[in-house]
Amino acid sequence: MLRKIGFIMVVLAISATSVYAADFSQYSNEELLGMKSEASSWDANQRQAFQTEMKLRMQSMSQEECKTLMSSANAQGKGGQRLRDGSGMGQGGQGKGRY
């Protein structure tokens, strides 16, 4: 019985944390972009909620608004440019060892 109660408490705690942490609607666009660097420490639900919120916001903006927001984030170091060829800020890469 005690084991069952403990299990239920753990499940409720995890559920409450995921629901609470997944609400990004209260943040400004600039705050959201600032949080992007923290995403690697989030669980999958939080990352998905973040991506969904960003997509919704970007879709509701004009191209000019998106461009302005992204360039201001880049100027502040909050949203680095992602290169499609895989090069960029990482070390090593594509199976090549260090020299």
C-alpha cells in the first residue's frame, strides 16, 4: 500500500513539473530567445513546448518582424546562426578526430 502511494506521488510530481514548466506563453519574444541556450537541460516535453511556442509566434509575425527579432537576438548573443552543413561552434565533427 505504501509503495503504491509513493508511486502515485512520484507520477503526480513529474506531471505537475512538466505541465508547469511547459508554459512559455507568459514570456516575451526576447526572453524566449534568451532561454534557447538553456534548452539542452530541459526534458523532451519542455523542449517540445518551447519549439511549439516559438513556431506559433514566428508564424504570427511578418517577415520583417522575424528578421528584426532574430538580428537583435544575434547581436546580444542569444540566438546564434545555425549552419546547415554542420559546421559552426562545435568541436570536432563528422567523425574526424582531433589532430
